[in-house]
Amino acid sequence: MSFYGDLRFFLVLAAALVPAAVLGLRERSLKGYSFALSLLFIWLVYGGQPAQLLWLAGFYLLELHAVKGYLLLRRKFGRNSVIYGHFVALALAPLLLYKFSGLFGKSVFGFLGISYLSFKVLQVIIEIYDGVIKEMGGLELSSFLLLFPAISSGPIDRSRRFLADWHTVYSREEYRKLLGTGLQKIALGLFYKYALSQLFYQVMGRFAHRYRPLPLAGYGYSYGFYLFFDFAGYSLMAIGVSYILGIRTPENFDKPFLSVDMKDFWNRWHITLSHWFRDFLFSRFMMNAIRKKWFSSRLNGAAAGLVVNMLVMGLWHGFTGCYIAYGLYHGMLLALTEIYQKKSAFYKRNRDKGWYKALSWFVTLQLVMVGFLIFSGAMAEAGRAVLAKLI
């Protein structure tokens, strides 16, 4: 069984959501049932791969103790940066071990969803340091981390937003709306993932391993649309199931191919991930840059921060050339966009005009598709093929 990947999963899911709907419509709390359901699906999905289940259990126990331990030390010692740094490192350790060990053939902490769970833990520790989170019970943290609809590939929720929903007992009318919205999202997600993404996957196959300009462009476009409908479909189903469990998991995509510039694109594409990096990496980089005067101007600092931010995001996908290049590519595009929009009088005069928006959309779409071509590895393959012919 796999999450949103086979008939058995959907049959068990349908049966499991019926009691949730009954509880919600009867104005009962859903938090106990949703947690029990999460444990059940973790057992069903990961149980077929005992090594993954053990790594997940080890990760969970380590991070539970890390969060509870840091809460105690934060109350006792206040905003101690040394203690904070150690706990950030502890929270990141499983993910880094997984990434680095994978380079040598055998992954440590190799379980589906480790990246997304790591981001959740880091968010909690960072906000404990900031003083935003002052207490969190073990069941609350466990429910936040292990909510099964989004455990493997997101979307990435935030703990305070999640817990506000988790503790809410909805009125019948409120829950009826959640239930209806959830079912609509699941239906749309199924259509995206199993109809549209498969259509573009078939188109993509026709352009694969053809390295002339037009086939490469066709591959980049079809790969981009395939990736969107596959991941957006998955996200919609995860969000829809969460709604039925009373958790309004945030949206992950918002018509990204209508973006009019690269900043707009990253506010529409994989929203929960890009906003996580914005809030917990870029913003902190900028605060340090301003306080310690690393750059001659805030604009230069912002440009550098955007490159660093996207490079780390590329590395998060994997320590391979195509992912690193993808991160640097988008970092440079975002930095140039920031400089252009702040400095260009031409942009300021024309940004609200229809012709400029249309041109900006067209250019942005081409840049996005080049990025997908880099991400897919096809551009690197094309480069190697051309080089081999020259040699």
C-alpha cells in the first residue's frame, strides 16, 4: 500500500473517513480519531517495509525528546543561542544523515517523508527560541508530526495553525462545509493525478532522449505540466482528507503557470515549502545581514539572500548537479527580478499596463519551463550528448 498510489489505499481510506464524517456531523471532537487513524495508516503503509517503519519510529522518538527537552531548557536559560544551535543541529541530524548516507549507497533514516517531518520539527524549535511557542503537549506534537494525509510529501503545515484546528469542535454547519470542500478537493486531486498528469507523462515520453532544441522544449513543457498535475493532485487529495478530519491544511499551488514574474511564481508553486524557506531561512539571513552589516545595501543583501535561499532549496531536493543547478538558476532569477523591480524606472512606469503584464507572463513561463528542464536532468543529458559528438 502507498499513499494515494493504489486501489487498496483508497478503499481503506474511504472506509476510514466515514466514521470521521459521522463524528464531525454529530459535532464531536475529531482529534482522537484523526490521531488513531494516522497511526493505523502509518502501520499499513510503512509496515510493509520494516526498515522504514523503524527509521520513522526512531526519528519520531528523537525529535519528540528534542522538542520537549528544548522547551525545558528554553524556560530555564532563555534565548541562549548555543543551546538553540545544538537543538537545531539535532533536529536536522536525521535529514542530513539521510542525504549524505544516500551518496554512499545505503541511507540512514531512509523513510518516506523525512524532509517534510524535519521541516515541521525545525519550525517548532525555531518558534520556541523566538518565544512564540511556550508549551506543547506530547499528543499535540505527535498529532502535528504524524497527521497521515500529508506525512509523506506535504503540504507543510505550521504547528500553531494546525493545533487551532485540531482543538476545534465544529458546528454541524461548519463541518458540513469542510466535508463538502474536502470531497471536492479529493475528486479534483484524483483527476489531476490520474488523468491529466498521466496524459502529460505520455506526451513527455515522446520527447525523451531527443536533444535537438524543439524536442527539448517539448520535453521541458510536458515535464513541467506533468510535475504540476502529479504533485498538485497529490496535494489536493492530502488537503481534502485533512479537511474531512477537521484540519484545514494550507494550499500548495495557486495557478503557478499564470505567474507574471519569478517572485509571483514562488508565491504560487509549492507554496508551503517556498514560504517555509522564506520565513525560516531568507528572513533570518536578512536580519543577520542587516544587523551585522554584511552588505553595502539592503538590496544587495536581499539578492544574496535569495540566491542562498534557493541554493539550499536545491540541495534539499538532493546533492546532485541538476538540483544544485536548479536552485542556483532560480536564486539568480529571483535576485535579478528583485534588483530590476527596485531599480528600473521602465518597470515602475509600465508594470500595471496590460501589454507589459502579458509580456512578463510569457517570459516568466519560458524561464519556468527552462527551470523544469534543468530539474529533470534532461538538459544535463543533452549537454553530455552534444559533448560526446564533439569529442
